[in-house]
Amino acid sequence: AQTVTQSQPEMSVQEAETVTLSCTYDTSESNYYLFWYKQPPSRQMILVIRQEAYKQQNATENRFSVNFQKAAKSFSLKISDSQLGDTAMYFCAFMTLVSGAGSYQLTFGKGTKLSVIP
Amino acid sequence: DAGVIQSPRHEVTEMGQEVTLRCKPISGHDYLFWYRQTMMRGLELLIYFNNNVPIDDSGMPEDRFSAKMPNASFSTLKIQPSEPRDSAVYFCASSERLGDRGQNEQFFGPGTRLTVL
């Protein structure tokens, strides 16, 4: 079974600073996908960034970037120039396709609550 | 596109009552997922459908929970009878496709906050 671990239940960062959220996972699969979702107080789950395991290049989306270390099974999220609107819960998610079964498995971490301080 | 639509946004009911949550996925998406989110257990996948067919319901907690997808644009999650421990936020999500080279990300609805007294 896949597991996703977010070891930081809560974090805070000063506005305009940079913060890194950690995520590790455990799997025996070689082909999989990783996601970071953001859940602001409005409760809406919003995709922040995704990474395909077969791609060596780290994904970036504007101020958001990942450090994907496949051998270490690590997938951290870096937020640059933090803004007040970044205050939210951040969930790391891992997805793998079950070969031959036509199905997939998606596992979410417990989340990291990020507070951006003015 | 309006995104994934869920109704109601809030539901308060008494123990023993039947509760029905509704979801309209994004048009053209082949996959639909139901999740439950609680403080204790985080985000849990309950069931998902592919082309209206349930593929994996192993996350459904017990027989009191049932889900249907009668057509590509509508799904329901029913709890009968409801219990206080069912109180949670229930999310519906949809995905265009899944595959080795697919986009794979899921688009979530706003959730339904269920409170069972």
C-alpha cells in the first residue's frame, strides 16, 4: 500500500519570504504521479502543481515549484514570495495506476497548515 | 465551465435520517470520485466511477453508505441511516481521464458539510 507523509502539521512564513513544505511517500511502483493541492479557508480543493515520476525535470508553476527526489521518495513544495492568499492547508497526493486492473490508487497526506504572516 | 457542482453545501440532520448528497461533474470528464474529509482521518477516497460504472468502492465505510451514477452528469452519495460519526465534509471530484500520459489531476467541488446530530 502507498503511504504519504507530511511531517509538518503547521508552518508559518513571513509575507514575501520563501517556505518549503515537505512530503515523502512510499511505493514499490516506478510510474506514478504526485500532486500538491491547496485548501484555503473556503474549503475548495485547488490543484497547485503536479509532477510525473517519469519526468526528471522539477515542475514549476509561477511562484510554486517542487523538488522531486525520486530515489529518496521525496516531493517538497517551495513557495516563493509568499502572499497572504497562500494561507491554506496544503495536501500532498500520490497516484499510481494499477497495471492490468484498469484502476488506480490515490492517497493524500494529512496536510500542512500554512499561515502567511503580514 | 462551472466546475464540479455539489449540493447541498450544508446539511444538518438528525441521527437515523437518510441523507443524499449530489454531484454534477465537469462535462466530458470520465471519472468521478467521492471523498470524505475529517480532522481525524484526513481526506479519504470512498468510491470512484469510470464512465458511470463503480470501479472501486473499498473505501465506503459500511453498508449504510451507497453511491450511484445514473448518467454521466449526475451522481449521488446516500447515507441511510445517518449517524453522528458520519459528520464530515464530503467532496466530489472529477477527472478527464487517467492514463500513463493523461493529465490525471482531479477537479474538486466545493464540498458538502454534513452535520448529524
